[in-house]
Amino acid sequence: MSTPFQPFPTASDKKELEEGLVLAPKWDRDGLVPAVAIDATTREPLMLAYMNAESLRMTLDKGEAVYWSRSRREIWHKGATSGQVQRIVEIRTDCDQDALILYVEQAGGGCCHTGRSTCFYRRVEGAGDGGDDGLVFRDEA
């Protein structure tokens, strides 16, 4: 028998939200919070996804990343079908709890659906140098 879903509390004020010790995510109007997965060893960014309250609770319970698929509108246990499981090492929230960082151990050879180790495989050129905007592929190790 599964445990019923337990929602997260809402912070009573700004001080509690920013300085308190209770996880009280500040969901957007769609009930989501962005979550950036970062390789726990290399500190390289892997991917950006979104979590709702249920997927965040499942992540905490399983110790593996579970996201909300905005395109499919369903819970998405990362790696359940691909083998690209993300084991949680640490989760951090920002000052106002409206974004998460997941430090993960990435299994399955990568995380991107393109077959790459990261979804951030292109660098933006021209940022800050006044040149033309464009993308450049990063070298993959």
C-alpha cells in the first residue's frame, strides 16, 4: 500500500521562506518549480526540467530524480525507460525557494535525449562582445 501524497507547507512570511529550515517551495502559476540537474562530481550542468509537488515528493522518497513533463503532462521518473537514472546526492533551493539545484550521479552514459552527456552542449557566441549571436558546439570529452 502506498503512502498518501504529502503536500509541502507554505511559508507564513518572507523571513520564514528565506531564513527558515522548512522546505516550502514557491510554485509558479502552473504549480511548477525549475530544477537544474548538475553532475555532483564534475559540477557540469546536465539539464533543466520542472517539478511539481508530487514529483518533488517522489524525488525525496526515491532518492532519484523525478520530474514533471510539461509536454506530456505527466510524472517523469528520469531514466525509468532509458536507463539514464539520476541518483540524488544533494538538493539545494535558492533564497526564495522558487528554483532547485539537484546534484546527481548520472547513470546510463548521459542525460540528453540526443545521446549527449549534457543537454547544454552548445555555447552562445557573441554574448557581451557586440558580435553576431550564434551557437557553437562544445567539445565533448
